[in-house]
Amino acid sequence: QVQLVESGGGLVQPGGSLRLSCAASRSIFGISSMGWYRQASGKQRELVASITSGGTINYADSVQGRFTITKDNDKNTQYRQLNSLQPEDTAVYYCNSILIVGSSRFSRWGQGTQDNVSS
């Protein structure tokens, strides 16, 4: 089973940028899709970006134009770059991987990383 470990994030002023990494414990080659979710205090976890094994990328409207998701198969790592951060971007960010094998779907989560946007 793959394990995901996040690093990065932290505190930034409005308008700033934060980068997160999500390192997998084994090769991510063949993983069906990877993505980033976030959960703000008192709200449900929401999908903000995803990237498939074929490279198809989708972004939530709330981060479109500010969020970049990438992955490096050689380093078994996916990345998130979020620019022009606003207070409403404050949340715990989780990376996720989904592996589909036949009719089975395996989902794994990172430990979560807090991003705080405040002046």
C-alpha cells in the first residue's frame, strides 16, 4: 500500500504563495489519479485539483488560475503551487491518490498540511 507524506505549507500574507509536496512511498507510475483536497474549519473536504495518469488536469473554480498541480514520476511526488492566496484559502490541504485495479478502487491520503493566510 502506498503511503503519502506531505511537506511545505505554512503561514503567508494575502497575495503570497505556498508550495506543497506529496511524496509517495513507492512508484506513482500507474496510479490512476492524484489530487489535492482542502478542508476549511467547519466545512466539508473539497476537491481542488486532480491530475490523471494521462496528464489530464482539472481545477475547482475557486482556485482556477491560481493553482498548479504537477507530478514527477521519477521522484514519486506530486506538487501543489497556490498563488495569490487569500484568507478564504486557509484550510488543511490533503493529497490523495487513487489506484483502480479491475473493479477495485484504492484511495490513500496524506496526513494533511495547514495553510494559513493572514495579515
